Amino acid sequence: MKKWTLLAAFCGLGLLLGCSQEDTQAETVAADTQRSAVLPVSKNTPSATEQLDENTLLTVNGEPVTKIMYGIYFQDRMRTVPNAQNTPEMQVSILNELANVLLVAQDAEKKQLDQRPDVAATLALLRAKLLTQTALQEYTSANQPDEQAIQSIYDAEYASKSSTEFKARHILVKEEAQAKSLISQLDEGGDFAELAKQHSTGPTGKNGGDLGWFDSDQMVKPFSDAVKAMELGKYSKTPVQTQFGWHVILLEESRETPPPTLDQVKAEITNRLQQQALADYMKELREKSSLQFNEKAGLKKKEPEPKDS
């Protein structure tokens, strides 16, 4: 049986990584059956082919192309080819590509391109990044927060955390004098929304300064402090200064909001605990490792800034 026919048979039967039409039909997969790439003529005898491991699809100058290797390359290529279909022809075409990639890579190694400083550094970084990603995934999977830890944080930080929300309008201007002038116009019966449309420099000006409902934590401190001290239906009698300018504020409504349920914040708490676990893992690695900064190379270890006493 010819090599091409054998490979097509493998693909047709879905033996390549177990990729069937149903299992790996991707939204971004695309057919590319017109490519002219063909596998190099095999120098293996039939008996040598029969001795290949069942997980080896072919060898390229003796280097095995395994189902795992092919599967990784296959999935990557299918994501980059628009409108592809997972057909036997596409599977063989991609296998041809992978064989060609290995042929060129082997030739590059013969030419010692992998020993060029820039190439060697890139290869080292790619290897380190892959190992890091895998190690962090493994660590996170093995160190999932338990329910007791999640419940403990919920009880301490969320269970009794009711809050007040406010509904307000504001007029934002650049100068204090203009803000005071607007307050005088309000004192004389001016309409807050209309004055906001005419004078406010903020993005809510066109909507009459309407800020909608907000929690005080969402606003800068001078603004939120002023709102908390106001009476419903009243406007600020003195301008409120923030880094954005001078505000005249109208407090329209307020309401109490209940604390979130555990289900509502569980994902947030879980993520916090996972991040803390990873931070502890990195701290442990740093503490038992040796890092030497070479100042002669232009890199200096930044010393921590002294804390205020």
C-alpha cells in the first residue's frame, strides 16, 4: 500500500488523534484541499513501517511524528484557516505541512541556526513560557480553594455588607465661581436639569446631569462624602471640588441594598484565593532560589523604597 493511501486511510477512520468529523468540527475550521504539499517519498521498507509504534503516524528522517504532536499542530492550524472543514483531505494536508515543518527544522539544526544567540534565546523563552503555563495550571488545579475557606471569607467580608445606593444629578464646571453662580440660579428657582444641559462639561450634561444609581464607593471621595451628607431632594449649597472640577449636586433618591449571596460572589472569592495561592507559590520559589543581578550589564536590582514612619 502506498504511503499516501495508508495516511488517508488513517485519517478517514478517525485514527489520527481520535479526530472525527463530530469531535473536532470547529467554528473556525477551514478546508484547504488545494495545497500541493505532498509527503516526501518514504525510504522505509514495509518491514520498517510495520515496526513503528501505533502512536507514531510517520517518521521524518527517523524523528517520529506522534498522534499527540500531530493533534497539537492540527488544532492550531484549524484555528487559523478560515472556513475549514475537518475532512480526511484536510487532515492529510496538515500532516504534510507538519512533515515539511520538521524537514526544514532539521535542516536548520544541521546549519546550526538553533545556536544563533537570538534563536537560542527565543527557543529558551518559548520553552520556559510553556513550562510556566503548564506548571501554574497544574498548581492551580491541585490547590483549589475548599468550601470552608470560601465560606469564611464570605462571612467575614460579604454577609453583613449591606450598602446604600444613591440617585443623583450633578453639574460639572471648571471654575468655583461658575459653580457658585449656578447655585444662585437654583436658589432663584432655576431648573437643575436644564442648567446641567446648558453648562455641565461632564458627559452626563446632555442628560441633565443624571448619574443614575450608584454606590458611594464608585465615586471619588469628596463627591461621595458630599452625597452622604445631603438630604433627599436637596442640592449642594456649596460647590464640591474633585480632580475633575467643581460640582453642584442634586440628591434625588437613596435606597438600601442587601448583602450579596454566596453564589453571587463565590467566583470572585475563589479567584482571590487562587491568586493568593499562586502568589504564595511564587514567594516560596523566590525565597529558596538565588537571583544575581549583573549591574555591569546595565540591570540594577531596585531597592525597596523606605516606608514612612
